[in-house]
Amino acid sequence: MGGKPKSRTIIEPLAEATIDSSYSPIKSLAVSTTPDGQTLIYVSTLSGALLLYTLRTRQGSDPEIAFIRRTSLPGAGSGGGASMGSIHALVNIGKIMIVSDGYLFLVDSSLLEPAKRFSLFRGVTAYSRKYRSRSNPSIDIGRQSDGFDGDDNSNGVLFAVGTGKKLIVAQLVFGGTLVIEKEIQGAFDGGIMALMWIDDSIFVGTTTSYYLYDYANGQCGLIFSLPDPYIFPRIKLFSKESRVLLMMENVGIIVDLEGHPVGGSLVFKDAPDTLMEIGSYVVAAKGLTVELYHKKTGYCAQSFVVGNGAEGRCLLADEENVMGNFIAVATSLKLTCYGKVSEEEQIKDLLRKKYFKEAISLVEELGNEEMLSSIHAQVGLLLIFDLQFSEAVNHFLLAEKMQPSEVFPFVLQDPNRWSLQVPRNRYWGLHPPPKPLENVIDDGLNAIQRAVFLKKAGVDTTIDDEFLQNPPSRAYLLQCAIENMIRYFKVCRERDLVLSVMEGVDTLLMYLYRAINRTEDMEMLASSDNNCVVEELETLLAESGHLRALAFLYASKGLSSKALSIWRSLLRNYSSNGYDKYQSEDFDMREAAAVEASKIMEGSSDQDLILQHLGWIADVNPVLAINVLISEKRENLLSPDEVIAAIDPKKTDILQRYLQWLIEEKGFYDTKYHTAYALLLAKSVLATFKLGLSSEDKTAKLQENGMQPADIPVRERLRIFLGSSDLYDTEKVLYLIEESELWLEKAILYRRLGQENLVLQILALKLNDFRAAEEYCTEIGRPDAYIQLFEMYLDPEDGREPMFKAAIQLLHKHGEMLNPAQVLDRLPANMPLHLASDTIIKILRARHHHYLQGQIEHKLSRALDLDAKLSRLEERSRYAQINDGTVCDSCQARLGTKLFAMYPDDTIVCYKCYRRRGETSTGKDSGEAGLLVKPGWLVTR
């Protein structure tokens, strides 16, 4: 929507006055604003008359143009027919420069003093004072009073004139003296017809070409040549952009200060007679027609005719500064000042005519970010009622100040929870009041139907031509509207908004998802961190059958009981409607419901709620039930007794895994839990034997179902637990497995009961694990245990042959623990003696060596004892002499009649220091404690 506008009002008449030109045609026109704010308008005629007008603006009254005075230049009205060619204001020195009949005249701005002609210049065809660009740090081009060279030539005005093919640069000082700075000749092809001097760049337009002369380095370059020598060159300075417009018939080429084309070109309808500038527009006059062209886009925004529209032409003049707000238009009879319409009114006019791009472009030129946001919002609202939903949302997203609550009425009928959140009276009232999208679409379709009939009748409408040619369906428009609203709300979710607005965004987003049945997006929103209002959505979702989304929403808001009830009801529905109906290759709806329910229960500490729903989850997938029970997410641990009571006794795998978690990970030391766990493990192992499965096969099945940790078979886990725990009831476990073939497990239990003989029988005779049997004997540590094992090897009973090799190995390893006599007594008569002779000899030698070693240790002990007694006797036989001057070697106190102690190093201390220091080898504070008893000669030898 919003093509290029045909015409709109950018400037409008402010004031007008009649020109008394004595029927002489108007030759030139100029506008000047003095430093005190007075606006002067100069009008020259072909007969040489110079008229001065002023534009008066008084507060509370309309502007008016007043005539001040009239004057003539020397020679005006003579037979030579002197006439003025152009007028140039020099505001900073209060003068105007006039080019007339090839001469330069200097006149004061009030026309009170006689004109002064400069005889140095003859045949002047072009003139330009020096301007400063906006990029120049010293002076702004936008201030006409700063048109002089304020840095290097602060005493006057620099200007350039063209005479034939020669360019002359001169300076006019304040005293009126003229100084020629430079003359450039031979650099230009053709006579100079137009000049423009900005900073160090002098643009020269000749009859054949455009040139750029660099005043700083004296270099001259060709910009481009004119295709026809009859083309009159024109140069116009764009003050705001610091660029120059070079005309070639009806085409204007925009160049920068280096002569490079920038920003494309402007194409006018006809070759203009005059070019001026006002704001972002170029004003062109051809005959009595005035047109305004936008500098960037090049379209003609306004066109009007001055005067009576008869034959003739008009002249234009602008203020030649950035802030110029009006232009003067003069015909042979009338002088009119046109002022800019306020930007706000222009924007309103563009919006009413649906020229949205132009309105936004105008606001961007103003640089007002707050207004730009407001215009984007208004454009979006207007586009919604034009059924352009995608473009409307694009503008909403660009409106940074726009609140999402402003579009709530398009989704939810007023009044509602968020009605008070919608801002009121924020815009210009160019669009109808917001209403639900269905009503907007119905009204839009009715408008399209009316526009179709009007178009057939030849009446133009503002409806988009695409809609007129291919009217869209209501379903398509509604789908498009909802999808784009969803896009807008999703972006708004990422913004930092107040809570009430965020609640509205998320709730209405759920409304929109439901409207187009985007179930997956509904569930994703409900399961994520959201600000949906449950009260607004629960009835809606329940009635529409979106129970999964409602369950996710309940869970996200902490309403676990309601969420679990929905998941349980969904499970029942899936089961009653047929399991296969809801099962696919990769997805089981029943298990999905159980999974979501288990996620809620894993983080909940509500024990009654967990136990209430644990059963049906266990029926679907026992692993999920186990994960619920052993979850680390909850803050408070469930009561083990109540959990165990709630678990179905038939589901022994769940109970077993739960008890394992309690014991191994939570460190429970209650005997009943250890006993129950041991019994469950034992039953699992016994079940493998009854089913004819190996323990590894059983473990593999449990691991496949997630019931057991990997890499640990059930039987091995039973052995580990029986050997590591001391808290289970041994007799109960033994009673359970006593009739089974679990020999190693029974050996562990008998060992706990102290049945050493049964343990040795199982290890040596049932399991043939001789190494384990010998290690058990070593654990017992008594010789009789080895003799008992030796007897079992020689007489295994049950008709088995004696295990001579094991017996000989026992003698070889642990012979020192066996009494040779007892060994010989127990050797059977049929045992070949040569098998045990070497071992028995080693035993005898070892025992004899052990006896002799004991004798040596006994004698050494007696020698140490004797040496200690001798040292004690020597110490007790020493004496010390104490007198009145004797002091304590520790605290330096006089002993007198006090009790004292003497250490082996002859240190004497008082009884108090002795009690403090104890029995050490010295009573002095320095040095470490030594031996109390000195080693004697008997020990040290």
C-alpha cells in the first residue's frame, strides 16, 4: 500500500504583495535574512529598478509583505538599457552584490546609499561568494552570515567571478576595497556561465562543460561535457547535504565536493527556468508552474501554478541556508512568500492518503526517534484495517515505543483482563478503534466488494489493486492475520516488559495457537517458562481438547495434582480407544503420558500425590516409576516405609531397585531394609535357576529394562551385599537359600554365623576353591583350622578320593602352622610317603629353627631387662648437694626446703616444674626429650 503520492501540500502561501514594476519584466529575485531576524526581499526589473520588500511576521497576526523603498543603479534607464542580471546578499557586511550588464555593483542592504560599481571587472557572466560546507569545522554553511572566509580572510568576503573564459578570485574587505587574489585563464573550454564556490572547490559551468577547480592546489578537472552547446548550465547548492546539483536540460546530477556523482540524479518534467531549495525538496519553476521534487526519491511531491496561469514566467528565491523555511515567488505583477507546512501536518496528510513510505521517510529526515516509533505504530494499525497483516507487523516491530497491549483488542474482545492496559489517545485518530481480527476482516471484505462496484463505475478508491483483482478469502486472511500476530507476540516475549503485559502476551499467544490448531507450539509454550494466566486458558483448552497443552500449563504453574490427573485420564483414553491406534514406530502415546507425569513427580515432594499416581506409571513403564522414587530433584525424601507399602508386591524389581538406592546411595542402616534387600536379591537369583536362565541372562534382561545398573550381575550383587553388609538377618537369608545350590552365598552366611567347619567344607569340597579355603584358615589364625582343612583333603567323604595334591600344597604353604605329630597321625596308610617326605622334613626343620629363634629372642629380652635394672640402680645411687643458694634450673626459684627432682643429666628442678614437665631425660627447657634409661654394655655389644 502507499504508492508515490500524486500531489500533496508541502508549501503554502504565507503572504503576497503587488509589485510596482512599471510594466517592466522581472529580471531577478533574492531573499536575505539579517542577523536581527529581518527578512528582506529584493526584486530587480529589466529597466534597472531595484525594489526592496520585507516579510513581517507578528505574533497573533498573519504574515504580510511590506514595500520599503525603490532605487536604480547608475546608468539604469539610459539609452544603453542597463538591467540587472542577479542579486547576491552579503549579510555579514550588510551589503548586496549585483551583477548588471557585465559589471559588479555593491549596494547597502537597505538601499539607502548610492551603488558603487567596480571598474576592475568587465563582462561578468557569473558570480559566487565562498560558502562553507557543514563538514567544515570552522563555519556552518547553513548560516548565511558566515559566507565569508572566516579563518584565513577574516577582514572581508571572498568571491569568484567569471568573465568570458577567465576565472577571477577576489576579496572584498569591509572598507569597500577590492583585492584580486588570483586569476585563472586557459583552464576552461567555453565561456563561464555559472559558478559555485564551496570550501576549496569552485564548480564552473561553461557553455560546453562542467569543471571543478581546486583553489588550494590550483588544479582544474573536467566533471563532464554538455551534449549540446545550446544548453545553459545551472548550478545549485544543496546546503543541508553539502552537495551540488549540476543541471543538463531537465536532468540534474548530484555530485559531492570532489565532483563525484552521489545519490543518483533528478529528472524534471521540463528544463526549469529557476531552481531553489527548501528542506528536503528542490523547487523548480518553468513558466508559471512551480514543482517540488524530493531530493532522495526524485518524485514530484507538489505542483501548483502561480498568477493567473496565463503566459509569462515566475522567479524563485530561497534563503540559502539549511534552516530555510520559505521561498519567494515573483511574477511581473505579484510577489508571494510560500512557507513550509509543518512536518506533522505533512505526515498526517501522507497517512490519510496511505503514502506510508513517504511519511516514514519524512520522519526519518527529521531525526525524531520517538515520532518515528509512533508513525511506525500508526502505519501498522492502518495496515491492519487495510488487511495488510504482514506489513503491519513489520511496522509494529520497528515501533520500539509501542506496547504489545495496544494490539490486544485485535485478539480478545473488550472488556477483558487487559482492557485497562491498552493506552488511550496516543495517536492522531487516523484509524478506526481496534476490534477483533474477525470483525476487521469482515469489514475489509465488505469494503473490497464496495470498491469493486465503484471501480466498475469509474470511481477511484484507496483499496489495493491486488485485492480488487483477486479478492482474498476470509479463511486465508484470518490465517494470515493470526500467523503474523503470532510472529509479533513471539518477538515481544524477548523484550523486557512489565508482568501484566507479559501475561497478556503469553496468554493471547496461546489463544492464537489454538485458533489455528498449532498443537506442537501450544505444548512448547505451555511447557516452557511462561506467563500464561491459567484462569483464562483452562476452560478454553479443555473444551477444545488440547489436554496435553493444558497439562503442561498446569505443570509449569506448579499445579501438579491437576496436571497428573490429566495425564492419567489421557492414558485411560489411549487405552480404551485401542493401544495400537496411538502407537507408531517411534512414539507410544501411553508411554509419553507416563513420561510427562514422571517428570512432574520427580520434582515434587508431595508424598501422597506421588504414591497416588505411582501405580499406573509403574504399569506403563517400571523404569519411570523407579526414576520417580529415586529422584534427586525433590527437596524432601519420601518416607521409605510408606513407599515400600505402596509398591505392588508383585513388582519386586521396583522394590529391589528402590531398596538398593536407599542403602547404597542414601546410607540407610535399618536392619529391615537390609534384610528385605538381601531377600529380594536372593529371590531374583533363585528365580533364574527355576527358569533355567543363567545369572548373566537374568541380569541382561533387567539391564535392558533399566532395572539394574550395568556391568554388575544379580548374583554378584548378592555376593557383594552379603559380604559387605552387617545389618541383614543372616538366618532369614540362609533359610531362603539353604536348599539351593548357592554354595558361595551359603559360605558367606555360615561365616557370619561362625560355622567354620561348614564354610571350609563348602569352599574345599563343594566349590573346590582351595585358595579361598586356605585364606579362610589364615583369617581364623588357629592351627586347628589348618588341621581341620588337612583332614578334609585326606578324607573328603561322600565316596570321593583323597585330595593328596591339595593336602601336600597346604603343607608346603602353611606347614609352620601344622604340628608334625598331628600331621603324621592323620596321614592315611595308603598315602605314598615319598609324596610328603620332602614337605614333612621342611616342617621339622622349620619348627626346630622356630624353637631356636625363640630361645635367642628370650635371651635378648633377659639381657635388655638386666641392662635396664642396672641403669636404674646407677641413677638411684647418684646424690646432689643442696644449699640455701641452690635454684631451680627451670624457673630459677630458690629451692630452700622445697621438694625437688634430679634428672639424668644432673638437672635439678623444683617439684612444681617436675610435675609440669614430667619424666624426661632433662629438666632444661631447651632440647628434646631423651631416653630415660641409658643402654648398657650388654645391649649395645
